[in-house]
Amino acid sequence: MLKLKIVETYFIFFISIFCLFLSSCASKKNVLYIQDIDKQDGRELSYNTNKIQVNDILAIKVSSLYPETAIPYNFDNSLSTNSSFIETLKLQGSLVSSEGYIILPIIGSIKATGKSTTELELHIKSILESGNYLQNAIVSVRILNSKITILGEVITPGTYTITEQNITILQALGYAGDLKINADRKDILIIRDVDGKQLIKHIDLTKTDWFDSPFYFIKQNDVIVVNPNNTKIKSSGYIGNVGTVLTIASILLSTVVILTR
């Protein structure tokens, strides 16, 4: 009778462990995105304009009604390489220095950081016309090396080149093939450099409270880190996953039964 009681005690212990690990499995509320999305129906979007940063490579083209008069203000576009078209443009582009300046032919050094591409276009146009360099100037500025880095529990982590002016966090994660099932959707980390300072933001993708934050749209050079959920963390430890625990518990229970016979 005593032996039976001991077996029953261990059996109850075994079932308790099993139930505990089952309760740690991912539930619907931890997996579904933006579960309160209906609250945002009809929300007006406010688009942000990305600012030029240190180490950005800019494609700057100056033209006018008389094309030949604008030639001296453009870099030589005859560079020939075996690289792709974008890589060739990068070699021809203007690199923003660590002090935030670019150098243009004839004009010289110009402050670029802190300005949007549109603001820099207007600034260069103003310099050309006010300094009697070139009248009726048309200036085009594009950032050639806008990129984001996505790491962690995504299908294809890596660094991605972006061409759009405004993309959301969800669109950015789409570049990486979406989150894995073991990703912690309540703790998406975004690292952003702004004016020489590093900003850190934790995003809960199961909610929409970040929709009105400056982090709704991704900026160039952002780093997105997708953390693993508790289930993934537990499975990487010494004990391992639920199957391993059940195997160990089964062996222990069998050993107890044999010893108490």
C-alpha cells in the first residue's frame, strides 16, 4: 500500500510538470499582431521626412534650362566599373563626412546633416543663384545607401537597402520574411541614431500604441532586433524542450517503480 502511495505521488508530480510546460506554450494573444487594430480605423497618417546622416552617400544632380551651363557643378559621370548600377552611383556620389559636410564642384563644402533631401536641394539651389553661379538651377538629391538591419527571430536576418521614403516597422519586417513563431512579438527592439545620440525603443506588436510614435516609420540605418520568446529561451537551456522533460520524468518514474517493488 505504501509503495502504491509513493507511485501515485510521483505520478501526480509528473502530471504537474507536464501541465506547467503546456501552460508555457505560446497562446493566441502572444502570437497575433496588433490585436486592437480596429481602434485605428480611419487614422490620419503623418509622414516623416528622413534627415541626412553622417556616412550617407548622396546622388546630387544639378541641371538648368541650358544643360551645358550646369556641367561644371556635377561630378564626372563617365566612371565605368563592373559593379551594378547602384554601386556605380555610390562611387560617384557625395559622402557625408563625420562633421556632416559634403563637397560639390566649384561650390565647395556644404552642411548636409540635419536636412532632408528636399531641404538640401533648396539650399544648394539658393547658393547657386545667390552666388551668381547658375540661374534657374534645378537640383536633385537622393540618398543612395539607405539601409536597415534586422536581426534575431526572423526568417532571413540581414541588412536591407530601402528606396522608399517612408516604410513602417511591419513593412520592414516583411523584408526579412516575417517573424518566426518563436519571436517575442511584445518586445521588438529598435536602435536608432539621431543627431549623434542613440535612441532605444521597445515595441509591442500585439498593440497599436506605437502607431503615433516617431518609430512608426523606419529611418535609414535603424537596427531592428527581434527577441526570442520564453518558450525558445527555455528550450535552449540545459533541460531543453517539453519532450526532453517528459523523457527525464518518465525515466525517474520508472526507476521509482522498480525500486519500490
